[in-house]
Amino acid sequence: MDLRENALTLVASVEIDCQETDKQTIFTVPADKVFVPFCLAVREPSASLAGMTDFDLGAGANADDWLQTISLTSYTAITDYGILTQAEQSGTPLVPVKKTIYKAGDVWGVKITTGSTGAATVTFDLFGYLADA
């Protein structure tokens, strides 16, 4: 059994070019599986991410169906890290926020609209789990 199945775990770890504006792939859902993302850890920028004020995460051509308009402009040192998650509940009474389950072949990635002003990379660690389709 693949350790990524039926357990919340690291499914992908990818170095991202912080000036590349084409969609960059983080993870492709395997055949006969579905993927439920939990969070994305952003860590260890190679240089200052000043100017990186707008990027999206998720599937589709624009990778924009999970989180949108994210900024990492305050990340300046290799020791910096953060965790990105979707809102889990809202309202009174608390209601879980409806999310998307990604299907086999969906390409989960990042699309940077406004990248860092200088050359830099950062590591994206995607956590979630796979289940049978």
C-alpha cells in the first residue's frame, strides 16, 4: 500500500521558481485515486521573496480553485516558513466549507501572477491523502 493512501501525509515536495508565471506542477493525482488536500507548507526561500504578492494554488489551467491571491513578500530568509490552509468552517451554527475532491489526472499546482523581484526559489510541501476513486 502507498503510504499516501488513507493517511494524512506529505504527497509532494517541489522547488518552485518564484518568477515563473506559467503554471508549475506540484502533484498529479494518480489513476484510480482521488486526492483531498489538507495544507501546503512554504519553506526555505533561496533569497528574498519581496514582490511576490499574488499567486494561486489548486487544479485547472490557472491553479486557482483551492486558494487565491496569496503573498509571500515578507519571506526573506532561508529559515522562513508558513502553512497555508483553506477555511474549515463558517457561520453560526458552524458549517463546514464545501471543498473539491480532486480526481485522477487532475494536475495540482501553483500559478504566479506577480512573482518575486529577484531570482528566488521556495519549497512547497503539499499534505493531504489519497483514496480509491
